[in-house]
Amino acid sequence: MSTTSTTSGAIVFYDIAMRPPREQTCCSPNPWKTRFALNFKKVPYSTTWVHLPDIPKVRSSLSVPACRKFADGTEFYTLPIVEDRTTGAVVGDSFDIAVYLQKTYPDAGAGDLFPPQTLDYDFNEFKGGFLLVPLSEYRDKEYPEYATFNAMVDALFTTHVQLAAPNLPFDPETEEASRAEFVRRAGVQRWEDLILVGEAREKMKESFREALGGLAKLFRRDTSGPFLLGTKASYADLIVGAWLRMMRVTLPESEWEELRSWEGGLFGRLHDALDVFAEVK
């Protein structure tokens, strides 16, 4: 089992290892939600990098069951996990981790991750169709408005993740096995079947732009920006920002610049404003 650690801290944060330098290539959205939340709370932590094929073994070693299932009922083993050696807690879902951090360290760092706000975004375009990875469960969660928003944003980006998946910067050490896993998840015959080109790619980009337009309406309610609550960031901003981090790493540079410019540059400004919480430790 291959894992590597960086820096030190009371909390161990397990993230998916991409190719070196990982500080520049880490791009898994759910771990990014947790990284943002840890930095938001300014709690000391270290990162342990786990290769994709090793994730089931790591979750098993920490006695953390899979938190999601594929449509066929098989377990979906993924990260993040945080292991808080101060309290003994081990939490293995990004939303649950944010709730844990808020409850355990309520006044730390930038304060409340879950301030009251209206998050009435509904991604209607996805109606039970195929997704490359299963979505997190959002029913019966604390902070239900945030949990539902998390699921809807995940659905939006996951529906369009084929724009990004072929450019995932896998670690060469495990690239073949990692690609094989994505091929299996997608139900295709080979990696090349995941690559969108020409008219199909342009159609997907247009769908993505339209979907983000619906999300942008929430950000325009407070014109002091760049966050949903104006100048105050919350976990809802971190959710969207985590997916933007993935897109920044995986989209061709010209397409990333396009995305940044959509909606009058709203998503580019959000991405940049979250740099304050984006240190990779």
C-alpha cells in the first residue's frame, strides 16, 4: 500500500495522489472541499497521499466503510478521510467532515462554515441518468439546505465531468490501474471512449455553460461578491470552488479561460477569492 505524508498536524487528511508535484496537480473535488474546510478553520493538519487503487485498503485499515454505492450495489471507495488524533474521530465523507469540523472547532479560523442562507438551487437537467461516480447521500443530514446544495452542485459538475476526466493527471506509478478503474465505472471498452472531441465536446461545453448560468443566479443575489453571502465565504462557496479546482487542472488551458469568463467572470473571481483557503499542506 503506497501512501506519502507531508507536514505535521493533529489531523491527518487523506487525499488522492496525482502525479508529482502533487501541490499543483491535486484535483479531486471532494478532497478539495475538505482541504478548503480545514484551511478555513485553520486547524493544524497533515496530508497523506493515497494512490487510487489503494483507497479500499486505506479505508479498511481505518475501519471506515464506503459511504456510497454504485448503481449495481457495489461499494464505491473514495476519499477524503480525516483522522483527528486529538479526539480519536475518523470521518470518511466530505460533507460529514465539514459538519465535524464545525461542531468540534466552532469558533476556529474564519468561523461558521454553515451560516444561515437560502440555497435553493435545483439541477433539474439531471433526472436519474448515468453518472461516472455515485453522488453523496444528502437526505437526513445536518444542515439539510447545505447538504442538498452539495448534491445538486455535484450532479451539475459530474454530469459534465467527461470534459475533464480524460486529462486527469494520474501518477505514472498507478496510471494504468487508475485508467482501468475509470473505464470500468463508465461502462466503456477503453479509455479513448471517454474522450469528447469536435461537435460532441462543443455540445457538452454548451450544456455546462447553461447549467452554470443557473447556479450563477444564486451568486448574484448579493452583489458585493464574490461569495454567495458577499464578502463572507461559507461551505457552499467551498463546494463550488472545489469543482473549479478540478476544472482548472484538467481542462485545456483555453477552455479553463473560457470557463473563467462565463457569467461575466463570476466563476473566475470565485476561484481566485478562494486562494486564501487553498494552501496544500
